[in-house]
Amino acid sequence: MNPIPELAPNLKQLRLSGILDSLEVRNRQAIESKLAYTEFLSLLIHDEVARRDQKTFDLRLRRAAFRAGKSLEGFDFARLPNLNRAVIHDLATGRSLLEKAPVLIVGPCGTGKSHLAQALGHCAVRQGIDVLFTTQAQLCASLTTARAVGAVERKIATRARIPLLIIDDFGLKPMRPPADEDFHDLIAERYEQAATIVTSNLDFTEWDQAFPANRLLAAATLDRLRHNAYCLTLDGDSYRSPKLATAAPKSAPQKQVISTQN
């Protein structure tokens, strides 16, 4: 008698329906290998734990909102010979997360800032850390929308609790009031409480340009971002450089055939 049909509703009630995915395979394995009941149960439990871990990982990955599947394994370090690989791999282990320290990445367009930031974020997801990837423009827009409906404080509190917040393209667009104030409040809430990664095309000395309306606010925000921060400079050629079209090979001149008549 096959007990699986009777087990199904009970497993669903116990929220263990994932066991059904491997139950038949594990049952055959137990019979063929003459496994003890405890060994058979252990296999099922390991399958369920693995399934739940994968489900949680996939959920964190979706919530992170990465632009693409950028990984550290796919990052081209050879293009950036001056970049300290040891520091990057140390950060990948979660050092900045434990220290709740910012990671600031600057460099020209196309040098891999967003790739590196997302790769570090992906490493954090693998370690079971919640991550959110956004641009400065998207972040400010979401805070402005929340302010319009009287929910900006709640939105800032929600963003402040994210263990790793990645802000891409900082300073690409100057922030105007009240966006600059909301951005400052968020950074102030996260200061020494959660890790933040920021990328920018601007050099560190130019970051105050993101706050054209309030230099005092700029100083207060940047002081918190720079404190105990890991500062990385990506100095190299853009990987987005267009490929030069090669000239079509010249065809060999055709030989003139002169026909002679006898």
C-alpha cells in the first residue's frame, strides 16, 4: 500500500509539503540500500532544510533587486592592476557587515563600480544577509513619494534597518530639498548601525557637489559616510569602450585574361 497519498495532507498541514518532492526517490534509496529508519528520516530532513535554504536565498536575491547576476567570480581584476584584491576578498567575507562600516567605491564610468558593489552584495546574500541595491535617484524618488503621503519617516526607518544598502551612482544627479534632507536622515539613521556601499563617478573630494543647496548638510552627511569607511578607487579603462570596426580585407586584383585567336 502506497502511504504517500495519505501523508500529503498531513505534511501540508505541518508545512512540510516540500518533503513530497523527494519522498519517492528517498524511499527507493532506503529500500535498495537497506537504510535504517533514522537514516531515511535524516535524508528527508536534510532535503527539506536544503529546499528551505534555497527558497530563502532566492527570496533574498529577488528583494536585493540587483540589475544583473554580477558575481565576484566574474569580476575582471586584470583590468584594474592597482586594485587591492586582498581587500576586496576580505570585504567579501563580510568584514564591513560585522563592522557596520561603509564601503565607498569611486572611478570613471565603465570601470566596474556597479559590478563590484553588486558582487559584494551577492556575497552578503550567500551569507544570509538582507540586501537592497538601488541608485541614488531611485532612493530619493522613493523617499519623495513617501513624503507626499506622509510616510517618509516610516520609509526611512525601513531602509535604515536593511543590513546592507547599496547606493549606486551617488552624485550623478544633484539632490534638491527635501531629497537632500531625507538622504541625510537615512545615512544618519544607518550610521554605525548598518553597512552601506556607495558608488560614484565623482572623486571623493567632489562628493559635496551632490548637495548644491546646503553645504552644511553635505558636510554632515559625508562625515558619517567617510567615518571608518573602506575607500576603493577603480582606475582603468572603461569596459564599455566601443570595439573598433576592422577594415574589410582588400580583394586581390583580378588578373586580366587576354584571349588570342589563332
